[in-house]
Amino acid sequence: MSVHLSDSLLAVLSRATRAVAFTGAGISAESGVPTFRGADGLWNKLKPEELASMDAFMKNPALVWEWYVHRKTIMAAIVPNEGHRALVRMERHFAEFAVVTQNIDNLHRRAGSTRVMELHGNIERNYCMQCGKACPDVAVVTDRGIPTCPACGGRIRPDVVWFGEMLPDDEWEAAVRATERAEIFFSIGTSGVVYPAASLPLMARQAGAYVVEINPDPTPLTPRADEFLRGPAGMLLPAICEELEQCRQKRGR
Ligand code: BJW
Ligand code: ZN
């Protein structure tokens, strides 16, 4: 599939050595993971705060767990798509390449990306809210209801970041460092409304990166990006990758 890329994007692609791919739920949509917002969004019937917050969990842990077990089941059954795979190919052409993801589905690692920063946690992990011990997934999924810690009896929760919670320090700091160093920054499949993650493309732009947004629909970032490529990530990322490979071949690298 060939896609027309602007001369300025081609110029940056041919010379850049440091890149960041910042991803959201949209990159996993083509694998069958529902997005959070929009027509087919996960949150259509329920407000995010009703499920993804400590308040919600304290009020109704069984409901929150039912939702996570449902999503764990979806995510265990799906596989990375062309978009995830294109980012793995892209990594080879940059001296520094980081995937900074808001997704908890582990699909970037499963696809083979080697430098992945997970800003909102990972649905494959759980931990005890009382003693902090990690709890394997199988115990959670087979337990149904509200899983408890075999060591101390405390409540187990998924290792994800809910509204009102801090992002993991190490992942956030690494993401900011990579963003500030990037010459090209791709914002892929995110509505860009959840902070602080949504500040990364703006930080990249401020630090001098060429910011490319990939999304079938415009977002609050669109007027501030250097380039908006409208369409699904599973189609656009492989096309960008082909152009990148051609640029590098021409330059003999
Ligand atoms: C395609 C496609 C295809 C479709 N190809 N694209 C007021 C102002 C500013 C900030 C705040 C505020 N009030 C509160 C806050 C802070 C709050 C926040 O940002 N709220 C806003 C919503 C208002 N943020 C937080 O609380 C964060 N923590 C924090 O700030 O800590 C500091 C602090 C601590 C204590 C007190 C105060 C401050 C934490 C945020 C955690 C977010 N967690 C979630 C759930 C994770 C766990 C789980 O999954 O269960 O993370 S919410 C949810 O949204 C999830 C996502 O990672 C995140 C972003 O969503 P994303 O990925 O952008 O998905 P969508 O669905 O929104 O968009 C999909 C896009 O894909 C769309 O654009 C489609 O068009 C596109 N698409 N198909 C490419 N094929
Ligand atoms: Zn415990």
C-alpha cells in the first residue's frame, strides 16, 4: 500500500537517528481491542471514573474485577497487528527508538519491540494492595469475584494506573527523556485527552522534534502536529516503514 508522504516528512525520515512512537488504544483496535472513547469505545455505557479509579474499586470491587477479567480474556486471545509489527521493523533503522505506550495489553512486547515504556501499567500483572506482593494472573482469573492475597489476605488489584494515580516514576522519566531527545515523534491512535501522557507530543514539539500524528479522526493534537496522517495505524505504519527503508537504502545504511 503506498501513501503519499510530504517532502518534509521524507527529509526527516531520511536523516533522523532518534525516534519515539507514542501509542494509544487505536493501535490495538485492529487486533480487536475496543478503544476507550468514540463510537465503539469501551466507555460507551460506563464513565471511565466508574471503573478505572480507586473510588470505583473501593465502592464495587466485584464489578471492577468483572470488567478486568473480561478484558484479560479478550487480551489473552488476540495477537499484534501490522501496526505493532511495523514499529518493530522501524526500530532497526534508528540508533535510538522507544515505544511509549498508554496501552496495558502488552502487544508491543509480544510483537517484538525491545524498548517499551508502559505509562499505564500492564493487565498481565496484579499485586496485593496490602503487602505489595505480585499475584499471578491465573489465580485472579480462576478465583472470580474479588481475589485476595494468599500471603496476607489483602485485596489484589490489577497493576494498571487508574485516574488520580501517579504514573510509574521510572517509566515516565524514561519516556520524557526519550521524548526530549527525539528528532521524530509519532503520536499513534490516541485521543490525547488523558494527562500527563497527552503532554508528551507537545513536549516533543517544544524540544524540536517533527511531530506526526496518525489517527482516522482529528484530535486536540491535530492543529499542533507538524503532520496529520489520517487513517488506521495498521495501514499507515507499514507504508511509512517502507518509505523509511527506501530512504535508508538510498543513503546506503
Ligand atoms: C485509531 C484506530 C486505528 C481508532 N488506528 N487510531 C483536568 C485536566 C487535566 C487533567 C486532569 C483533569 N482532571 C483530572 C486530571 C488528571 C487525569 C486526566 O487526564 N483526566 C482527563 C480525562 C481529564 N489523569 C490522571 O488521573 C493520571 N494521573 C495523574 O494525573 O497523576 C497525577 C495526580 C495524582 C493525584 C491527583 C491529581 C493528579 C492517570 C491517568 C490514568 C489513565 N488510565 C486509563 C485506564 C488504564 C487502565 C485500564 O485500561 O483499565 O488509561 S484511562 C484510559 O485512557 C487508559 C488509556 O491509556 C487512556 C488514554 O486513552 P487512549 O489510548 O487515547 O484511547 P481513546 O479511546 O481515548 O482513543 C483512541 C484513539 O484511537 C481515538 O482517537 C481513535 O480515533 C483512534 N483510533 N481506531 C489508529 N485503527
Ligand atoms: Zn498481600
